[in-house]
Amino acid sequence: MSTLKHSGWNNYGLAVLSVTGSIILTFALLPLVHQRIPLLPFVVAVLVSAWYGGLKPGLAATFLGALSADYFSNHGDLALLILLVSIGIAVSILTEKVHIAQAVIIESRERLDLATAASGVGIFESFPKEDRVIWTPQMEILFGLDPGTFLGTYSDVAERVHADDWERLQALRADCECHRRPQMTAQFRAIRPDGGIRWMETRCRHFYDDSGSLQRSVGVAMDITERKQNEIELGNALERLTENNHRLSLAQRAAKFGVWERNPAAQKDWWSDEYYDLYALSRDAESSWENWLASIEPEDRERVNREARTSFEQGRDIHLEFRVRRPDGVRWFLAAGETLKDRDGKPNRMVGVSIDITGQKRIEEELKQSNQDLEQFASIVSHDLQTPLHFVETFSKWLSEQYAGRLDPQADQYLKSIQASIQRMRALITGLLAHARVAGEDDGVLALPVDCNEVLARTLLNLGPEITAHGASVTSDRLPTIPARDFQIEELFQNLIHNALRYRSAEPPRIHVSAKLQSNEWVCSVEDNGIGFEMAESDRIFKPFERVYRGRQDHGAGMGLSFTIPQGVLHENRAGD
């Protein structure tokens, strides 16, 4: 405040000093004007006081000037005094308004400078006919120049713009001038002193004279390098996306499948073009859940709707087989998809594919019929083979009973060999029939959830006497529940554990059953401390009628492990099923 007061007193001092100077000047002019009071010195005093001091010093100078003029006029010229006072007041008020306007302009200029500096926007003004260009400091910074170093000519601008872009800018400006367009927007590359290149965007307003010639241009420029790079990257990404979509479309046509997406919350579905072709639907058909269900055979519709909704609500993957009626007939389709979840773990949409599996279904039906034929054939062959085998067994027993002790030892040994061969032949026939039944038991009925822990417990109960006789111990981890056929899993466990008991080492058998998750699949293992087998025999040991341990007195038919292959492959299960 002291500074302001001191500045105010200085302004009033200026008023006093100005009036004093006017008085001295008037004394000097009196002999020349013959006692007439000249107003000019006092008007000058008011102007000086008002311009440099403001309104109040100007009014003060007006008051002091009026008193001084009245002194020189000997109180005689009232009109002259009123004129002086009027001029002083008017000049003081006008000068104050000019000062206020200048202050507003300066403040606006400072704000504009701050705004352009903060936003990185440079302002320019150009005069083509004068070869003159004005840049703000921020404009110089955009071009990598120190403020004040820009020369202000068109040639200096041309040196800082890429040659290809400069020619294009000149052509664009000429086109605007030719058609008297008021505005112009362009992008160009600016070359900085260090060799760096930055992308700029300029927007300017053109002003023309009455003849249509470009008089001047005012505009702004901003650095858009990052935006340009993002546009280039986005363009590349869109190009890659277009290419990938084209490849996906080709793959869909080749594999005869269509892609779909469903958002139940938004009641919004999306189908690919190949999906429409797959279902033989018009492109005008709305991609909706209702239209999809309508394309499914009525007998399958309710089941598919129920299972699809249940899978989504439980957050499980979707795997549905159903029939679709098309103009060319009924086709079998498979809808396989994944349920996606939001950040809270709640299901929010489904994405998947629909595949035409009519050919696969046809093959399955043929295979089913072939398996039935095989089972029937095996049953007939088993009966036809066992009938003569029964007669041979009966007569060999009769010979052994009737001639026991009456034949030489070699004949008795022959009869025992015949009896053993008969038992082995019977086991081979029984195993062949069982193997044929395993291959034909895929009757198309969906497998039910099977608790492998309960199946293992039942298997160990059946093998209890054999386990006790060999002094064996069987342990297990927690096993999964999988969709399968109960009796087949039981037979699988029984064959593997029985095999571990039979081919034991000198140590008491130690058998462990485990299961672990690998790549979304359950892998079950039966491990033991038996004699094992060479890996070179791994391909042969699971084949029917094959036995690796030729040196042992085994009574098996070589069929046990052969059951594990079809059952193991048949019941390969994924986690979560």
C-alpha cells in the first residue's frame, strides 16, 4: 500500500509541476499576447497530468489550471474558465478510459500467451504481398527455435517445412485465394534445427481485399506428432485386423463354421456372415436368440435352450449338439462356446462357433451299426467255437476219469496239456467277446457323472481277497467326478490293479492311484512297484492277445490291458465337466 500511495503522490506532484510550468510559460507569453490569457499552456498541463497520472491528477491539474487562469484574467473571462474546466474534465475522463482499455488489452494478451503456452498452440500472422510473417514465441518453440530468432519471411518459413509439404501448402493457399475461401486447414511436417521432424496442423483465416487478392492470414499451429503416430498405428492395426478377418472368413468357409457372440444383459447378438450361410438365413434376418432357437428342430429346441441358459448362468463352457432344418434338409450342428465373465466374476457374454457335424454324425451312426454287427458276430463266433470246445473238454475229462492210473505217465501229461489248452482257449473266446462288447457299448446315450472314488472303493472290495493274499497295499488321492459309464471305469481300475498284483516284484505290491489336472484335462495314474516293462514294448502290451512276460507261467488271455485303451480314450475328460 505504501508503494501505491507514494506512486499516487508522485502523480499529484506531476499535476502541480505541470500547472507550475504552465504558469511560468503564461508569464513569458503575456507580453506577446497583450494581456490575453492563452489557454494552451493549461490544456497541455491537464493532458500531461491525465495521461501520465490518471483521472484524479488530471482533475487536480484542471482545478489548479482554472485558478491560475482566473488569476491572469482578473476574474473577468468566465466563459474562458468554463471552457478550460470542460476540456480538463473531458480529457481526464477519456484518458482514464484509455488507460483501462490498455490494461484490459495487456491482461488479455498475457492470458492468451499463457493459454497458448499451456496448450502448445502457436499463433501467426502473414502478409503475402509484403513477404512478412509474424510468429508468437510459442510458434518459434514449436519449430525448435529460440524466441526472437525467427526472421519473419516466407523464405525462412519454407526452410523449416518439408519440401513436399511446402509445395502442397502453397498449392492449397493458391486454391483458397482462387475461390476466395475464408478458411484453410492443413497438416505438414516441420523440420527442426536438430534435424527432428514433427507433424503440425495449422488452421487459419484468410482476409481478401476488394479485388479478391489475399491481403493477410491469421491462424494457429499445433504439434500433432503423437496423434499422427497413433493414427498410423491405428491404420496399421486396422489393416492387420482386416487381413485377419479375411483369413478368418476363409477359414470359416473352408471348415464350414460360423462365429457368434451373445450379450444377454444387453439383449444383443452378433453373427458372422458365414454363420448366416451355415444356417441358410437371409442377411436381413435379425441376429437374435429367438431367431436362433427358431432355426432348431422343435424336438431339440427346449433342451438346447435350457442347457445353454444353464451353462451361461453357471459360468461354464457351452457344448451342444442339435438338429437344424434348412431348405436342403435337416443338418446336425455343434455349438461350442466360452462364457466370459466381468471383473466381479459374473457371466456377462458368450462367444463361440457353430459347426456342421452332419458328416460326423453319419459316421457315428455307421460306426454304431458296425459295432453292433461286430458284437453280434463275436457272440455268434463265441457260441460256435465254445460248442465243439465243450465236447472236447467233456471227452478229455471222461478219458482222465476212466483211464486214470491205467495209462503211462506221458499219456496222463498229454491229457493235462489238453485240459490247460481248453481253459486257455475258453479264456481267449471270452476275452474276444468282451472286447467286442466294449467297442460296441457307445450307444449314443450321454454319460452320467461318475465319482471315481466310489468306483475305486468298489473295485478294491472285489479284489480284496487277492490283495490280501499278496500282502499288497493300495492307496489313492482324491479322484475327480467325471461323465462316464460306471461299469467301464470299474473294469478299467480292476484290470490295471489286477495287472499290478500279477506282475509284482519280490517286494509286497505297493499300488497308488492318483489324478491331476493338466491343460484342462484330468490325467489318472495307477503306479506300482512291480517289475514294469520296457518302453519298447509299450505299443504291443495294450493290444489284444499280447503278453510281454513270456517266461512266466501266466494263465491270462492277454486281453486285460487291451480294455484300458478304448475306455481311457473314450472317457478323456476336461476339467470342469
